[in-house]
Amino acid sequence: ALSQANDMVDCPYFRTNFLNITKGFEQDLAARDSFTIYICVSGTASISTDNGEVAVKKGETVLIPALANRIRIKTDGTKLLEVTI
């Protein structure tokens, strides 16, 4: 569950959201015409699309390609920065 999503930066060049995720979370990306970058700032998570899955921990970054239609995040608690254009 996404317990909190806060816009941090929203400008013509990119957008950054702070995501506080307490357990499993799914997001539909089909309407998003951009790659998505997730930067883990706390905790650990497993981030997956239809094309694969990767584990991420504090200090690591994951690039989700624009062709991904859905993302699934499994965690017991993580904080992520989500960056899109």
C-alpha cells in the first residue's frame, strides 16, 4: 500500500515524487509516455514489470523503460523517489 505520495519537484523538464510504501503496491503505467526512475532512499523492495524483477535497497536506482505498462513493488517498508519526464 502506498501510504503517502508527495510531489517534490514538478517542472517542464521532470517530475519527482516521494513514495512511502508500506507493503505491496501496483501502478498502471500504460498512460505514461516516459521512462520511470526509482531511487531507493530507505528500506528494500522488489520491483517488477512483465519483463522481469529486480531487488533494490537503500542507495540503489532502477530504470523502468517507457514500454512497461504495469509495475509491481513488493516490500515490508520502503521509501522511493519516483522520477519521470
